[in-house]
Amino acid sequence: MRAVVDNRNLAALTGAQAGRISAFSWALGCALAGSLEQTSEVIQRWLQEAGSKPTVGVWGTSIGSSAAEAAFANGIASHAL
């Protein structure tokens, strides 16, 4: 990802949109860092107690959950910082 963001010519050749790649990288980094925050840990405990069928992973953890619940937990983690 960094090669595409740092080298705009490479991005132009591949058709990648460097701005979108940069935004995704920041969002994923914030979510991974936020997964260690207390707010995220509360949601992670709730997911484990809910016991839904694990079809999707929660970023930064080994927890599996339904797609909707994982999206909820990932969103909380993304905004926890």
C-alpha cells in the first residue's frame, strides 16, 4: 500500500486511487490500535457472550462473530481512539 501512496506514478499505472488506499490504511490502523481500548474490550466481551455463529473475524482479535456484529465491533474499534 505504501508504494502506491508514495509513488503517484505507480498508482496511475495500476489504476489505483492513492487517496482511497491511504484512507483505508489509516482506518485499518486506527481499528487495530482501537481494538486494545477499554471500549472495544467491552464490545468484545459482549460478542463472546452473545455466542453467535463465527463467520467473520473481528479485527485485531481472535474473536469470530456474525457479519453484522463484527462490523459493529470493528466500527467501535475504529472510533475508539
